[in-house]
Amino acid sequence: MHLHFVPFCFEQLENTRRLETYANLFRSIPPQVIFATHRNFAPMTISYNWLSEYLPVKVDPDRLSRILTSIGLEVESMEAYEEVKGGLKGLVIGEVLEAEQHPNADKLRLTKVAVGGAEPLQVVCGAPNVAAGQKVVVATVGTTIYPITGEPLTMKIAKIRGVESHGMICAEDEIGMGDSHAGIMVLPQDAPVGQPAAEYFKPYADIIYEIGLTPNRMDAMSHWGVARDVCAYLSHHDRKSISPKIPAAGFKVDNHDLKIDVVVEAARACRRYSGVCLSGIEVKASPQWLQQRLKAIGLRPINNIVDITNYIQHETGQPLHAFDYDAITGGKVVVKLEAEGTPFTTLDERERKLHAEDLMISNATEGMCIAGVFGGLRSGVTENTKNIFLESAWFDPISIRKTSFRHGLRTDAATRFEKGVDISNTVNVLKRAAALIKEVAGGAIASEVVDIYPDPQPKQQIIFKYQYLKKLSGKNYHPDTVKGILQSLGFTLLREDIDALFLEVPYHKHDVSLQADLVEEVLRIDGLDNIEIPQAIRMSPAVESDRQGDALKEKWAGMLSGLGFNEILTNSITNSRYFGEQESMVKMINNLSSELDVLRAGMLPTALEVIAFNSNRKASDLRFFEWGKTYSTSGVGKYAEADHCCMYLTGNSTEAGWKGKATASDVYYAKGVTEALFAAAGLTINWANAEDKNFDAVITGSVNGKELVKLGQVARKVAAAFDVKQPVYFADIDWNALLAAAAKVKPAYRELPKFPAVQRDLALVVPKGLPYESITAQLGKLRLAKLKDVRLFDVFESDKLGAGKKSMAINLTFLDEEKTLTDKEIDGWMQKIMTSFEKELGAEVRK
């Protein structure tokens, strides 16, 4: 197949026809071409050990991977995680029995080390702190160690200054246990000699799954949520009721020493706000188990308070925020909208101007936090914090998304709030977090839970008909099966009839509102592979007329693919800095990021991104083509889009072989391909020189006076801005104008000529600056009906020709379809041509 696409972000497509693109996306991509990607699926990192705590049965990691993918949580990667690389395999606990001076080196020690074998090992050690009687970590012969810096090293018997050494006594940085290289690790005296180091230290190991979540699956953006889906699958397929093991909160109010007054003024943007105070905490490093959990999923531990909020967020999907209680002026928390332009300094020490629609968490005098997005500098938890106010809330997804994009703050919390968190779970999560903070940071829970929820929203109700399930799924399900699947996912059965279920949708399933959504839930838990395939499929074929240009597009794509080109599809949403200060740019109101803020005004920049991505990975011989749109505006509400067909060439057009060297792509190759494409559309191009700041050399091609194509070498400074160091050639064809011109061409057929063509060569000495187009133009003026073709086959420059001169050799083809041409006729035409060249072009005919 000839269409090869760069993967792209579906949500970022412009609102134009793209149905054919979806099908073409899955055509094969040749291995020699590497494509850049834009992903739209939110990545979710799941720890196998962590998830297993919530599963009542042990599930094999490989089976778990298959289950996750089958229920719509596609596993994009599954990798082993080791807190210490190599897992300390092969390392053992040893005891230094002797430590003597090396006979041939002042800074080396000759040791005898017991490692549990029949005989002690002789090891040469350069550490200054090695001494007899120490318990140490020993890398025996054959063991591979993984230093913090540098490459892995496998132990061999080595002769050091004339003495054999059978292994190595290790420093902590040499085995990945720390950064110190001041000396060897000295262990407590009770460390058992001969015990594997992996058993002694017990380094954390895990299996990490990267799950690609579609935007509607907020319910699975947590370990609890994933566990609920896995249990639903196991309950259905293993024929037994299984529910996730949710840890008990263990919440208990110790005293009422801290008081806080919470006022929610912006009730539409914050439908529920919960909080609790803790006193006498100690901000310090988190316990090892907590740090290990966070590191395994790619988070950096900071301190016990911040780490717990991150832990709870990944456990439950509910973001939390901890405020320094003593920094809450007036003992009052106000959820409100601040005035337009109000300055606010965020945790990254940047002052931002607030928008009138930015929801803020404020105290009695000033803002403390951009709600659900980013904390403030003056109210955050520090190492001196002793009392905290812990927040758990539901914020309006639209408000959070707008604020997040408006300030360019794409935080984990904002990502979750903008997809919709479970409004029914704020207090439960808050209690779980408060109890955990008390456990690891000490202190006391010093207030009752504040829970402001003035307008509880009723759960959505759906009537789910079995006939509708059969219609969409093509499968008959037993009512008990349907009820079991939906109830295991949290749906409440209100009542049932003989043909339908009356269901209540749980708050965590905010994307479920239709019967079709329930069909999806049943199908994914049951498994799409379990849908029965009927023996016969009855359908009415759709009859569609070809859209204008589809046939020509397919024809061109086939030609380009045959010439070694690959089709790409780049993002229409791109970076405004690529286009300078063009007033006609179409800017995004809610841009996806600071680097994706406009609809492209030209096709070249996004293609240069792909070329840079490939060439930086040693795929430098590239030939791409692309159909795409550009956008412009001439005022509010006045937008225009233009269709383009573009070609991009860089590197070599042919590979080196035994018959010759590689041929580099150049503007002439691009011009030849363009002319061949136009010829396939029945069009002939007239070329003319042009100027464009984006090109070092550029020509334009016209048909019937209408400019249809611009072609040339991309300016080196433009390519260099994308880190492309080799020449790039670019042809940009106005696709709609080309289709209009091609539509006027009527297909014609004729017999092959019965009489032979005659060819003559002509060598001309012309001024050095004379373009080849001047020669073809002059031939056109002569109107020689029997002259069917002209071709340039040699250009030669030499001092012997004279200063400022060059030789151009052309081949002329004459043909009469009615008779055989005579030498006299051809000589007459050749004389007329030579006279014209000498008179009009100042050419000298070489004899």
C-alpha cells in the first residue's frame, strides 16, 4: 500500500472531512522511516504490586496485562522495575578476615574475605576504610554490578600489581545503593555472612504497566479504579463474586484545637468542598515504602505531606491540596473568583495575572491557590510547617480546563479535575489521607471534617433494554450476566422488568448517560472476542459518488509511492512562532499548550518537524508527500482554508551501489517529479523564476496563466531553526486550483504513430546566465508542428568556450504521423531553429 501516515491526535483535527484518513492510518509504515507522533490518550502508570493490594486474588502479571487490554485499558508497555538496577543479583554479604598492605602498592590493601564458601576469597581493595572484622558487600567472580554512573561491569579474576583478586568489596555507588564513593559499605555486625545481598537489603522490585486511557475513562485514572474493572472481569469470567479490597480509612478526630471557617462563594464552579485540619505534624522524608511506591510510577519523593497527597491521588484518582494552616490569614478559606488582573505568585515563583473566571482558594485577605490547578508560594507546606489544612473538592471540569490552558499549567491535578472526579468520594478520600498523614507525620486530627455540599446532584438513571443490547452487540446475554457485570462496576439496580433493567449510574461513571454506553460496559467486560460471528452478514451497500479529485489523488499517490515517497499527515495545530507576526494567522482560543496555539498558515514547518525527527535518528534520505490544509483569517468570523499537495525531499534520491554512487536529491529532481504529476493530470507547466524569503532558490509553475506550484530549496536558516542540517527541497501545489485546471482537460485518444520519429542533437554556446526555459520558449515561438519533444542532455562550462559562456546540448524529436520525414524537411527546420537561436538568444551553434 502506498499511503503511510504519521500518527496524529484525533481531538486536534480541524473540523473538516477526515473519514478516509481514519482508514488509511492503519496501513503499513516502512521500517526505514521513523515518524513523530502526537498522542491524545492520557498515559496512566500502574504498579503491579500496588494494584495487587486491592485484588482479593493473585493474578499473574502476564494475565493481568491481557485483562487490562481486553477491558479497554490498553497496555502500551509492561516493564520490570528495579529500585536498584540488577536487583543486587550475585552480590553476597562477606566478612573481612584479614586486611594487609599490598606488597607492590602503597594505596592498595590485600584482603581475605569470607563469603560462606569453603575458602575465603583473596580480594585486592583500594578503599581507605577497609579493615579486618568488617561486614561488607562482595561482588564475586561472574557477578555484574551496575554503578550509579558508568557502564555495567562483570567481575573477572584480575591480577592487580602482580596479585590475583577474586572479586570486589563494594562501595554503595558501585552497586547502585547510593551516591557515596568515600569508601566501601560497612554493614552492621549482625549481617549474616554468605547471605545474598538481595535477601539482606530487599531492594524494591515491581512490574509497571503504561496504560493508554481514552479521555472518557477518568474512572480508571487510579489504582482503585483499575482494580474495580479487573474485579468485574474476574467475577464474570471466573464465575465468582470478587470485589476490590479498599483499605479502611482509620479516621478518628483527636481534638478540636484548630478551627477553620470555609465559605464557597462560587458554588457553580465548586459544587463540593471538603477539608480537615491536622496539628503537630513533622514535615520530613517519607518512609521507605512510600518513596518506593512513588518512584516506581515515576514520581520524585519530596516530603511526607506532598508524597501522601500524590500517593492518594494515584490510589483514588482524587487530587488533594495541603495548606500551611498558620499561613491562612483570618482562619478563613474562601472559594471564589478574584477580580480580573489580580496578581498571584504561584509555587514556581512566577507572578501571574488572574482571569475573572479563574477559581481561587483564598484566605481572608488574598489568594492561596489556583483551585485544582496550582498552589501558591506563600501558603504551601514547608519544612517548618506544623499544622495543615487538607482540601478535597470537586471543581467544575470546564472551569479547570480553561484556567489550566489559560496559564499553561498542565498539572496532574488539573488533568483529573478537567475529566471529572467522583463527587461522592471527596470525604472518604479526605479521611483516608488524613489518617495516613497522621501515621507517617505524627500529630493529631484537630478538627471535624468540613463538608460543604449544598446541592447534591442525583444519580443519572437509565432504562436498559435487553433487545437494545442484542441489537448493538449481536449477542444474546442472560439477564443475570448483564446484572452481574453492571453491578460489579458500581451500577445500582433499582428494579427490573422482563425486558429491561432500571439502573442508577455511579458518580464515577460520569461518561455513561445512554443505553449505548451500557452496551459498551457489558461488551468490554465480557470481551469483544466473545461476540458471535453470524454465518451470513446481510447489509445494503452504500452507493457514493467520487468526490472531486479523489481519483487524481489516488493516481498521484500511486506515482509518488512508486518513486519511493512516503505519505505523511502532520498536525494542523502548531506553534505560532513558526510564522512570525502574521496578522492573518488563526489563533486558538483554548490552545492545547503554549506550543500548539495556532492553525498552521503554511505546510512547511510541520513537515520540517518530521524531517528533523527522522534525520536526528539517522534516517536522512527522506522523500515525503502530504495533502493538507492551511488556514487564514481576514477578521473576526472571516476564515479561509486552502488545500495543498506538498512534496519534501532531503538526502539522497538513489542509494549507492556497485553500478554507481548515490545521487543527491536536488531541485531538478523535484521539478521533474512535479512535471510528471502534472502530466498525469493532463497539464503542462510553464516555469518562471521567483523570490521568497523562505527559499534560497525558488521557481513558480503556472498553467494557463494561473500559478499552481511553488518549488525550490528551503532557506538554510529556516531548516536550521528545526535542527535540519542538510538541504531540503519543497514543492507546494495549490490543490484546488490544480483540480479546476485539470477539470478543463478533456481526455483524448489517438493511434500510435505508424512512421518513425527522427532525432537531432544541437549544441549551443550561450551566455552563462541564460536559463533553459529561454530555449524552450524560443522553440515555442517558431510553431513547428512536427517538433514533438525537446530535451536538455548536457551542460558544459570551460574557459575554452570564452568568458561567461556555457555549452548546452539539446535533443530534438520530429515526427509526422502521416508520412516519413525527409532529410530535406528536417534540415530546413534545423536551419530555422539555429538562425532563431543565433538572432534572438545570441547563441553560437557548435559544429
